[in-house]
Amino acid sequence: MRVEPDEGGLTEQARRLLGPGWVTLGVAGALVAAVLGAGVLVQKAALPSPAPATLAAVRAATWLQRYRLVESTFSIGGGPVVHGQCLQDWFSAGGRRSRGAALQLDDGFVLLAVQPHTLVSRGGSAAERSLSPLVLMELGGCPRVLARRLDTLAQQHRGVTLAHGALSFALKATRVTLTLEPRTGRPLAVRVGTRDTRGVSRIRFATVTTQVRRLMSRSLPVYGS
Amino acid sequence: MTRYAWVATLEQAGSVPLGLRRAEESARRVPVLAWIAGWWLLGRAVIVVTAIVVHHFGPTGWIKHVAHAHALGPLQAWDGRWYRIVAGTGYLLVPGRQSDPAFFPLFPVLLRAGHALGLGYSTAGLVIANLGFLGALVAFHALTRDLFDDSMARRATAYLAVFPFGYTFSMIYPESIVLALIALSALSARRRRWGLAAVCAAAAALARPEGLFVALPLAVLAWQQRDALSPRARGVALGAVLAPAAAIGSFSLYLGNVLGDPLAWSQAQRAWGRAFEPLGVLRAMEGLGRAFAHDAWVTRDVAAVAVYLVLLAAAARAGVTWPWLLSGLAIVVLPLFSGSFDSVGRFGLLAPAAFWGLAALGRDPRANRVILGLSVPLLVAAMATLPLRFP
């Protein structure tokens, strides 16, 4: 059945539908939507967005901060392939407990770096012992070393470049390139270069277990967590 | 028909022509504006002179890097740096670290606008904050006169101009803009200009989360006017009440879009030591002993909470309505639920009811003299110790 429109052009049905309460709600809803939309638009138009490299650095740092144990497979200057484990933990050094990193390689080399001044290494080959501890820790994927630098550079919005899914940045005298998983931004590989050393490493995040800590504690000069 | 006739109501279209009436009103406003500008100038002069003295003679405290940048360096310190970072490079959430999504976007947007006009971010921040405070004083005076009377408005405005924690109004902080917007929003709502009220309330919330609490007085005003408003105007009024929440929602949407985390601002707050929880107040009280031992400056923040609570009680006795009291209470007490007394002195500046309470206490001429006599030296002391503790 056809309903005749009233004087104002509204059908009885439409008038009922658009009763005063509905008009109030409709206008309020429209205003809220306008504030939401205008708010987003103003922010998008007025504020700069962080560069993709900065965002990628934060994502990579978040991955690195999330794990305390990283397993790595690396070679330096085309030399033999070495497997390693880097653990971030609390260590007893100099009579006090401090945070630090321990890198253990499968050839028996162990490197311990504990804040503020402890840097100890033992075992391994003469070539390994002659290498910069920083290069070894970077190739070992020691998470806090890399994460802290990435966070700092990201907050400064400079010093990080992103090209072909790899993040490059400088850390003291080294140039580090992290290859990232495209979808998640998780670091997969590390390439480290200095004036006279080149190294490549594949890294994998792992969970710290009692067994890992026990093995570490046996081989480390100082340990206690 | 003149242009004015279009806006004339039947009441206004009485014996005096509207143009003439407006001219008279403008003439009456000039001395009031000059009086407000005088108080603004006095308060800001005290702050600027103290900042220059601090710049030359110290203490440098924690703000070494900006204190000596130039004469007004101390006014750019603390959070001013973060607002400049947001304006310059946008938001970035660094999990577990203090990062900038903790700072709301309107002030950085204004800094960028100032920058587009050729000002540096720091200069733009100082200009906007200080001119914003002049606007805040004018709007606050008008609102107070609307709610109470002229003498109350004068006292409250003068006290606000030289309030000891008010040095923040001259720093690169959004407080002055937010106070102006809160007052304008309420004033517009009282005059049934709900569209403007909505814009101001939304902008206030987009500048500081405390802007959300203006929704309380707006809600009560909308309810009181409900019979006098058309259904459409009622909708605008309801929209104005919801606008601050929508504005905060727009910030979340923006962060979700840019950083992939709509709650980035809440996450960042956590890294600043602010995690809201139901028993946060107890945690704040419990941690007081430790806080005193670690840093005696917490005394200032605890004293600020006590002072604001006393002022709100005075406001209640003076007849300030409950929505304003409740919004003031929320501004002063809610931060304690994050487990910390930090910065409440600054947050309380956005509770107009506290200044109405102070103005009520100042009715007695002797009390008035004591309040003004204490405020100026305390303002100087607060400004002089700015390098030692964040506001």
C-alpha cells in the first residue's frame, strides 16, 4: 500500500522513524564521527610519520629485546663455520651481580661481557681471541648489544638505513647489517664489517632453559643468576 | 535590513539599536581585557625574569643541555623536548623506553603550524603557550563571571595568573591551551553554542587527557537545557559531551594507523612509570617513604595534592556545582591511581574549580593580600628550582 506524504514531505512511517529521539541520536552520532574523522585527518596532515627504516629498527629491536638467548652460525673472513650461543643474564663479577652477555662458541671459546668493566675471554683459537669482542658479540646476535643501539638510533631518527629488507647502522667502529624477515621484521642474519674484518652470521632466537644455563655456568669463568 | 538584524533576538531588538549595544559592550570589555592583560604581564614577567636569572646563575640541575641554550632556555626544558620531537619527527613507540606517544598531539600540531610560519619549534612553543595563557585568562574570567560574579572572576583570574605552579603555562607545555579550551567549551555550552563547545572540548582532549573531564560539566549543562533545545540542538549538545572521548579515540586511531598500536600512548605512559590500576593510590601512599628517601622533591607533589583538595573543598563550600568539583577531583586524584604523586601540581592547573575555591577563600581582603603576597614569591621559587625537578 502506498503511504501518502504529509505536508512536510515526510511519510508517517518516516516521521515515526525520525522521531525527536532519533534525530538527537543521529546528530550526536554524526558529530562524534566528525570529531573522530577530523581528528585523524588533522594528525595525518600535520604530523610527520616515522621513516620506514626507523619503524623497522624499532621492530627489530623489539624482537631482540624479547629474547635473552640467540643461537648463531657464523664465519669470519671466509673462515670455518662456527656455532654459537649468546645469553643475556645476570652474572657475578667483581663481587656484585650485574647484567651482561655471555657468548659461547662450539670450539670452546667463551666471551663474557658484564657491566661496567668486565670483559673476559678464554678458549678457542688464537684468531678468535685476536678478534674484536664487539664483532664477535654482533655476529653472535647478542640481543641487548644490537637492540640498545637500534633503539637509540630509532629515537634519534637517524643513522639507520633500510634497503632490500636489510637494516644497516654503525655501532662504534663496526658497520652492521641486519637481514629482516619481510612480514614480521624479525632479524634473521647479521653481517658485520670493520676496516679489516668481514663476518656473516645467521641467527635464531631461542628460549632460555635450565639446561642452557647449566651448560653456560660450567664453561663461564664467573656466573651466577 | 542591517547585518546585525539577522542575529537579533526579540529581546535584543528592544529600544537600543543592536549595533550601538555592541559598541557599548565592546567599550566595557576593553578595561577588563586590559586588567587581565596586566595580570598576565605581571605573572609572565616574573617567570621570564626568573628564567633569565636561572640561565645566568643556575642552578643547572638536570636541564644543562637547554638551560644555557639561550636566555629562555629553562622554559624549554623537560617535556618541552618531547613535544618538539613529536612536532619535528612524528610519533615513535620504543617498547620499554620512554617514548613520545605519551604526549598528546594537538600541541605538536600547533608547533608545526608555528614552524610553518617561520618560527623555530622552541620559539613557536613559547609563543603559543604564553599567548594561549592570555587567552586562557580571558576565557576563564568570562566563565567565572558567568557562573559567579565580577569580584569572584577578578580574584580567581588574578590568582591563576600568579599561581605558583603556573610557571608551566609559560613553558613548552600544552596546559595553557587546554585551560583556555576547557573554559571556552563550558562558556560556549552555557551560551547554547554547542557546536563551538564540541570543537573546544574535542581540542582540549586532543591536547591533554585531562580535557576529557570537561565532559562532566557539559553533560550537566546539556541536561539542564534539554527542554529549551530542539532535537537537533540536543544532538549537538550530546555530541559535545561525547566529543572529548571521540578526540582521544582519534588519537588512538591515528597511532594505530602510523605505529600499528592504537594503545601506544598507554604503553608509552607505562614506560614513564604511569600504569593505572585500582589500587594505585595505595601503591602511591605505600611508596611515599621510599620516594622521600630517594628524592625529597616528592614533598612538593604531595603538598600540591593537599592544596588542591583543600581548594576543591573551599570551592564546594562556596557553592561550586558538583560537575566542576567532580572533574577537578578527577584531575587531581586519578593520576594517583598510577601509583605516583608526580606532576599533580601541574595537572591541577586544569581544574578551574580549584581556583574558584581559592577565590572564595580570598573574599576576605586580608586573605586576598596573603594569597597574592605568597603566590608571587612561591612562583619565583618554583621557577628558580625548575632545573632540579620536572613540573
